[in-house]
Amino acid sequence: MIPLLRIQMNRFKWILKGEILSLLWNLLLAMIAYMVCRFIYWAENYSSFANISFDQWKQILTGGLKFDLSAVLYTNIILIVLFAIPCHLKEKMSPKIGKLIFLLFNGLGIVMNLMDAVYFNFTGRRTTASVFQEFSGEDNLVSIFLTEIFRHWYFVLAAVVMIYGLAKLYRAPQYDKERSVRLLYYYPIRTVLFALIFFFTINGMRGGFGAAVRPITISNANQYVSKPSEAALVLNTPFSVIRTLGKKAFVTPSYFTQEELEQIYSPIHQPVDSVAFQPKNVVVLIVESFGKEYVGSLNKSLEPGYVGYTPFVDSLISKSLTYRYSYSNGRKSIDGMPSVLSSIPMFVEPFFLTPASMNTISGIAGELSKKGYYTAFFHGAQNGSMGFQAFAKSSGFQDYYGRTEYDEDDRFEGDKDFDGTWAIWDEPFLQYYAQKMSEFQQPFMTAVFTASSHHPFVIPEQYKDTFPEGPLVIHKCIRYTDHSLRKFFEFVSTQPWYENTLFVLTADHSNLTDHAFYQTDLGRFSVPIIFFDPSGQTITGVREEIAQQIDIMPTLLGMMHYDEPYVAFGCDLLHTPSDSLYAVNYNSGIYQYVKNDYLLQFDGDKSIGFYALSDSLLQHNMLNEQSVQNDMERDLKAIIQQYMSRMNQDMMTVTK
């Protein structure tokens, strides 16, 4: 009996060695590939991660292993399940099937990580599942991908080398049908073994053991970093996509009772005074990627002799009202439109891409439509692109003018003015916008979203030698867009409606940077916010105050003494005390709240960072050193709870 048992155990050890070791070896290969991708990601975006110390790297890599293991177990779950199939059944399958599955899913993971290394420059975070909705209406993605493949050929080479390495090093499981079927305890022991593998796999996906351990999410990456932007190095793209598939964006926290909440913060704006409503035309220019860094007059202290790339906008600022500390509420184009036109910040996921986008919402167009305004939105891309047309309609714009309408206008060159990738060039489309407004009945409210200063950063052939290059590839495009804005204002300044119009110029988000100040977690959100009133009735100058995109709607309505209540998460900048102004945004699982002289970073449960705005590079975390931190955390919690609650309950408008 003993010799027989010994023979049986030896046979089982052979099977165990052949299959378990091959499975573990292949998973280890995938883990190594993900780690290599992490360092490539870091190298491609070195300027954003240049000051990471050795100790910080140890934390990042420690966290990275946890997230990589989770992603590798998710993407190799089929390979793991194949392990459960008895040997004599697996022999009927070609050994190439397991290898093909391994290369397919892990090769896809490698490609996703490398592609995202390029995309980080524009978003400042890892890509999530919302990317599938974000670009679902675009028909030019193939040409964009091909362009980027040629531009980043070294990523293609890296992917080929890594996938080839996986193929060469892949270890096919070794098994013997004859030995397995003769093994007396094969099925019972294999069942127990698979149960153990399943147990460790599930807990590896979750990021830890025990019922008390919540499955790790994107926000958990922040516990391994000192800055939210560095969370991108801890995460990997397959994990970020998988863990956000089908997730509900808005979960209402219970920081306060409803009565406490309303006392701390409410987004309902009441009429500011008893002055009668004073209708003026409203024109909002949302300029693609027009970060504050590019505007010379707003950066006198950036470096000696800095003049920027926007001579016309600088001249406009000299006779406008703008703000020293001005921020976007998101990092993508689809974040900018709700923030600017409906005072809805981006929390967790872009508003466009959540079920809450079906809510009834307030918007400056909808509010002014109640006063008899004609409202229209302009965007030179293909109609329906980025979901702009749908949002324009839901927020109260009566008409939409896109590439289709431009092509139909005989005064312009139609598709000859298409940039070949995204939209009509800025100069002709802004001229079209200006001329169409001159046909509208007053009062009107319009908005335009430009496109030329967008990746891949090209300008019309006729201007190739007109505008000089800058340190960054986007700088030449910014010069062209600034020129286009000059031509726009030259035309509208001759129109009879010009003097009775309020203009606002801002960016949807910032973009490429070459100054450390604009590469911090807060600096990446810096955009200009410029109010221009040709009549001279609005005060001018650069105010040493805080402003954000979601302030634009309430400020414009306040300028005209709008006399009805509405929902907006921003402030009326001209009727709110300076010490009550704030800015809020969301970055890789972290809420950032700017008020008075401080920045608070909050992960939804606790504060993780507290900085003085004078600490421009955010190098000294004063967490728990300042009593004002508690007040800021209370206010931010109230904003978050109001936002989530109203989104989930469809309470984004005032009901009468």
C-alpha cells in the first residue's frame, strides 16, 4: 500500500510541476511586461514625473505590483480556467490555443499601456472605460492612430519586442494523459488545487485577502504617491479600464444630514438684487487647449522676459476683467462644455458619459431662452462629434451649427477648410460664426468651441512660415488660434450688436506645458477666464482672486441682473465676497479644493494634502498643520454631497 501511494504522489508531483509552474511562469512574464511598460510610460512623460525620489519610487513600484497583479489575473482568467480542465481533456486541444490566448490578451494589455503613455500628456491620468463613449461618434480615429503610430514608432517597436519575448518565453503546460488517468486521487486533489487557485486569483484581483478588504479601485493608487498625478505610474491602463466598466459614476455620500447640508452649501442661486433684468447679447468662446501658460500677460513672473504666444489675447486682457488664479474643472474637452455653459464640474467621470446626462439641467442658454433670447452653439467638427450637439440641445441651445452647416454656406470654402482630422480651421470657422451672429435677432446667446489647437497640432499650409515654432509643438497652433481670434474680433467690432454684447473667452482645458508651475496637480488645471464688455460698463483689470469655469454662467447672469433662481455649482464672481470664492476639480480619484490662500486634496474619505498657494510647486504638504483645513474639508464635502445627490435624483434645475 505504501509503495503504491508513493508512486501515486510522484505522479501527482510531476503533473503539479508541469502545470502549476508553467502557469506561474507565464503570469510572471506578463507582470514583467507590465512593469517595463510602466518605465516606458514614465520616460515618455518624464517632465511630469521628474522629481520623484528613490523612496517614492519604492512606494510607486510596491503599489504598481499590486495593481499589475490584479490586471494580469483579470486578463489571464481564461488561461487560469484552462488549468482546471483535466489533462486527458486538454490533450484534445492544440497546445497552441493556450499560447494564442496568452499572447492575445497580454499583447493587448501591452498595447493599451503604451498607447496611454501618449494620451497622458492631454489628460494627466490613466484612461478609463469612458474613453469608449468619448470617441464613439468619431469616424477619423483610424487616421489619428496611423499618424500616432508613425510619430511614436519606438512604441510600436517596444510592443513588438515585448510580445515577441512573451512568445519565445511562454511555457506550455506539460501533462501526460496516461499518468493522469491512472492517478488514484487525481480528481479530488485537482479539485482542491483548483479551489486554492481560484481563491488566490479572486483575492489577487481584489487587491487583498479577507471580507473586510474592499476591491481596489483607481483611487487606491493614491496611497502610494505624494501627488495625485503620480497615481498614473502606480496604475496600469488595463486595470483602469476593467475597473470602470459599467460602474456607476455618482455615489451619494452621507457626510451631513439634509438640513446640515443646506446650511453649509447650496447650488441654488437666487436673484442678486432687485434691479430689473438688463438683456445683453452673450458670446462665449471656448478655445481648445488654450492653457493659461501660453498667455504672456498672465505670466509676468513665470520667467524673465516671458511674452507667451498670444499677442492678441494679451491686448484683449488689457481692457477686460480676468483673474490671477483661474482654473478649469476638468482635463478633457467633454469636461469643458458642461463646466462653462451649465456650471457643472467634472467629478469622477465626464458628465456626458454618465446616466446623469439624461437629467434635466440648467444652462445659460436655457435660462436666457426664458427671457426670449435666441441661442445657438457652434463647433466646426462633424455634427454629433464628442456629444457636443446632444449636450447643446439638452442645456437649452435652440440651434446647432457644425461642419454640415458650414459646408452648406456658399460664402465659405466648405470642406476645403477642413483640417483633415478634426474640424474646420479656426480662422474660417470663427469668421462663419461672426457672420452668422450678425444675422441673428437680438438678444442672442451663442457659444463656439474651437478646434485647431488640438492634437496633432497642425495649422493651414498658408501659415506654415508665418507663425514661428516654440519649445512645444502646440505653440505654433496657439499663435494661429490667437491670430484667428484677432480676425474674429476685427469683424465683430464693426457690427451694430457689438457694444451691447458680453464676451467670455476661456479654454476647455490646458495642454502641453514646459514650466514646472503648470505641471503640478493644480497647475495642470490653469486656464484663462476673460470677461470682455465693449461698452465699458464692467470693471477691468486682473483681480488677485480665484475663478473657475463653473463661475462663468452665474457671473454672466449676475452681470445682467437675472431675476430667476437656477442651479449652478459656481459663484457669481462680481457678487460673491473674495474670501468665499473657490475652485474645485477632480484628479485621479482626488478632489482638489482651492479657497483663499490654500489648496486641499481630499480622497472622498480624508484629506491627503494641504498646501499654501504661495508654494507654487506644491512641495510642502502642511496636512494637519492648519486649522483652516477642517473648514475647507467641510465645505468640500458639502459640495460633493450636493453634486452626487442632485445628479442621482435629477435635481439639477429649480422646480417651481
